Amino acid sequence: MSSAEPTEQTGPAVREPGRAPRTAAPAAPPLPGLAESASGLADATTTSTALVADALARIEATQPTLNAFRHLRTEAALAEAAEADRRLAAGERLPLLGVPVAVKDDTDVAGLPTHFGCDGELPPAVSDSEAVRRLRAAGAVVVGKTNSCELGQWPFTEGPAFGATRNPWNTAHTPGGSSGGSAAAVAAGLVPAALGSDGAGSVRIPAAWTHLVGIKPQRGRISVHPHSDAFQGLTVNGPLARTVADAALLLDAVAGAHPEDFHRPPAVRAADAARRDPGRLRIALAWRPPLTLTGAGPDPEVRRAVTALAETLARLGHHVEEARPRYGLIGLAFVPRATVGIAEFAARHPEPALLDPRTRSALRTGTRMGGRVVRAARAREVRQHRRIGALFDSYDVLLTPTTAAPPPRIGTFDRLGAWRTDVTMAAACPYAWPWNVLGWPGVNVPAGFTRSGLPVGAQLLGPSRSEERLIALAAQLEHDLRWYEHRPPV
């Protein structure tokens, strides 16, 4: 861990823009993590009613400051918690029976609208998405849906429909996006873990900027049904949690295909991998991002933090050396798929005039890029697998910064047009999106803090279906660095 990392405080630091931290009154005891909650419920040392009521109270108390949630299921969640307590008392055991969790507002939950960050009136979903169905089958209680930027396009979680979701480490800054509400909720201890989605880094980026573990699994590992191929195959669902074990437990609970899914990778045992020694690995450290025409490179504080993480990996016995993945012009495949995906979702909105002008611009561009253009972009994927995958003939894992910059301030992207938003976004976040084109797994791990106390992250990237190796390596890092001991002030 870098020397700039803050230490535990009995009175957490509260940061105000432009001022030194001040000490606040001691906060309520932290909410237990996912595995700890499940264990306490199984041992009858707590109840689902108590955990769910506590989560709902924390959410309500922080909405004015963090604004992590778009929808709450207060009455339904409490009723489901009471039923979970009855089932637990009768001796029933499931992996997450009675544990409160949250899901992102791009995910269908029966009875709630799926706004996906948009303004306007939308009808409630008539059924759960496959991921939520699996969460319920594991016994989890969904307390609500977390905020996302409009159609998940940007690495910030702000919009006229819901305001700004803020970073619990410093509320003047974004928690990232597009799974910013899920990240803020978990980092602040409002829920033990949450689901997000990742179409260009939207799990890994907010995980990096809120000091969390975020897993982007292999395409198809977690179903995106009712969307058979979300955002032209770029988007996957993934967990955010404070520990590797909690993220792995959530991944195991929701993994699996719907009968109509296109992509059906063989099962993994993520929780087992989190308890496994990864062995001695060959790790490539890459600083140069793929071509984005922005000249982006890592901020010095990001480079310092990721260098320290690489040194930790070497100390743990791994062979670490700098290398350059052969990204090629992978952006030519990403842009058509991303814009066509946005256009497909935007076209379903019943009131297009309410969409952000940048979304309407993407809708026009995506409409033009449909058909042959996007089919050609997708056809490149096999060649990209071969070219970039050649790195894994020599290495087991690729290590890069998750983002090039620390979390921006709230409002950084306000009043920017579509082009300037894309350029600013690409400069801050040039590292994550190629793995969405490839469909391969990646894990964000906390890499420390800037000197002003803002979290930054590093991503462990692997070839196809390598989640277990990445999770085992992340767990080894966590055991050494103990990043979960550091909590935000809010």
C-alpha cells in the first residue's frame, strides 16, 4: 500500500472542497459484508429484518448527500425480510437468504420502472431480469435500484432525472459511472454488495474511484436477459463489493444463463477461487493505453499507486515486467458497437425529447452505424482475440491502471457537447473498454489513494474465462494490503 494511504480513524475525516479534513463524530458501526451477513443469519446472531431495516435507514439518511438510489422497495423488502426470517427459523439455508443487496437501474425488477438514468414516465417491469431472478433464488432481498447515468454512457453518475450521485470519499467528486450508484452504496456501507453493469468499464471505473473490488466477468457469465446481447455484446453484469470474497459470493449467486442467451461459458467457482493460492504468475504491466487520439496517459498519482501495487505483486513472488499489448485499432470496433447499442436503447424511450442532447446525438450516429458497419465491427473480434491474446502466450495476467485520472469533480462534464464529453471521458478512462470488445474478464482492485484522499484502482485482466485466476490473485493482494480496513468518512 502506498505511503499516502490514509489510516483508520475513530472519528472519520470529512473533506470539504479546498479545506483540510476535519474530524466528525463517530459514525454508526459499519454494516457487515455479504459473507458476514449470510453467516450471521445462518447462525441466528442477526435477523434479515434487522439487516434490511438498517440498510433502508442508512439509504434514507444518505440520500440528501450521496443520492445513490433511484428506487427503494421499502415495504416489499421488509416483507421479504420477515419471510426470510421465517424460512431461516425453519432451518432453510441458501447462499444469501435474507441478505440485503442492491441492483443498478438498468436491471428489471418486477413492479419498478427501469429508467436506466433517463427522465420521464416508464411503466413498471412486469418480471424480474434473469440476474434478479437468480438473486432471489439465492435468497437475497433487493432493497432498491441504484442510480446510473443516462443509458450507461459516461464515467459519471449525474443527470437531470435524479441529480448527482456523489462519492462517499469526497462528495465534491463523482463515484464514477455508469454503476456509480451501486459503487457509492457499497463504499458508504449502505448495502453489503451490489450489482452493476460494465459496457466500457462501468463496474471497474466506479470500483476504482470508490475503493472497491469490481468484477467484470466473461461475456455471458451473468445473464443480461431480457436483453440477449446488450450493447452489441459489450455489456455484462458484475458485482461490486468491499472484499474479494464478497464479490465472488455475489458472482456465484447470479451466474448462469437464461435459455435464450447467446453466450453460455462453462461455470466457474468464484468463491472457491477467492480461497485459493494463485501460484507464481507472470504479470505484464502496461502503461500505454490503446489509441484514443487524446494523448492520454496516467496521472502521476495514478502511476505512483499502480507502481506500488506492481511492487507488492513482485514481493509476493510474481514475475512482473512492463509489456505492450498489441491493441491495434480496436476503437474502430468499439465505437460502432457502443453507439448502435445506445441507439437501440434510446429508441425504446417513450419520450425521446427528454433524453440528454448527447444521447440524441449518439442515437443519430448509432442509427447510421447499424447494419453492415456494426456487423463488420463485430466480425473483427476473432482477429482481435488472436492479436491481443498473443500477450497471454508469455504472461498469465495483464496489469494496467483502471483509469488514467482520479475521480473528477461533480459537474466536470456539465455543458460539454457530445464530442467534448467523449474526448474528456476517453482521456480519463482509456484503459477499461478494450476488454468489453473482447468479452474477457477483468477485476478492479483498490490501488490506494491520491495525496488528497481520492481512491484510485488497478485492473487485473485475463484471457477468455480466466475469472478464477484473477479472483485468486486479487484475494492474495487483499490479504496482504487489507484494503477493506479503510472506509470513507460519509
